[in-house]
Amino acid sequence: MSTSTARAEALGVDGGEVSFVSTEAVDWPDGCLGAARPGMMCTQAVVPGWRLVMVVDGLQYEYRTNQDASQIVSAAKIFSWTRSGGIVGLCDELAIYLPDEIVASDCKTGTKVDQLSMVAYEKEVNQLLEWLRTYQAQTITRDENVAADGFLFEVVFAGQGSEKMSAEVEEEILFMMGDFYARMMQ
């Protein structure tokens, strides 16, 4: 087994060709290694560590570690979705990280669903990864404030491809992110 493959397996990255793009020493701003999830509490102390950037099956991953690598966190956020507004003042968040983490939270009540494995959503995840490989990074915003109970939706998409996304794909992404959130918060 190659050193790159062994490192990738230790980080939980499966399959395909693995190539390390960079490894650099970093002083992280907090105990969450600068990659806090919604609702996560972090120590407020500088933590020396490492940033590892690799490419697996054509997708770029970033991992962060503390100095002895006893703490490893993915910083490869590929989607973030927010819904805000309405009469009750909703503030919902969803984030998806490579290789396999979905985090949902209600920032008004503090309700949080931790690290749901994407294995349960294989079909949807395969579509997300295809979009990630195909389309450019962009922010999708929809303001449905047609009444007092309207909502603002925003998706930040970390696309790694070269194509511009169509309006139809934007709508599919908005729907899928909302559907993920609804299923997780049940």
C-alpha cells in the first residue's frame, strides 16, 4: 500500500486514485480547527496543526488536523443551505461535507442533527457529486417574500467543474437541500 493510500484510508477517504496536492503546517484559530459545525462549541485557543489537500476520484478534499493528528476534521464543505424568514422567523441551516457528513440545525432553537451518514441517501449523493464535478462554484438565492410569511433561500455551492449551472439545476439543488433538511429534522 502506498503512503498516499494509507493516509487517505486513515482520513476515511475511499476508493479511486488519491493524490496529495499539498500538506502545510497551520496555526488554527480555535479547537475546532477553524471548521466548526453549526451549534459546535470550540475552545478559543490557537491550535498548531496541518492542512491536507488531496484529490480523490477527481474531487478535491481538505482535511485539518491538530499537531499530532489525534483530531481530524473535514473542511470540504460542498453545499450550505439556509432558509430564513416567515412569520415565526425561521433560521434553518444544512451543510454537506465530503466525504460523508450532513449537518442540519435550527439556529433559532439550537436543535441540531449531528453527522448523518450520506450512505442512506446514495442516489441523491451520487447526483450531488456529479453536480460538483460538472458545475462552477456559485451562490443560488431565491427570495419568496411575496407575503409576510415569505422565505429567503440561499445555497452556497462549492462546484469544482467548469460549466455554468442552468436555472433547472438550480431549482433541483434548492429542492434537494430543503428535502434533506426536512428528512433530517423529523
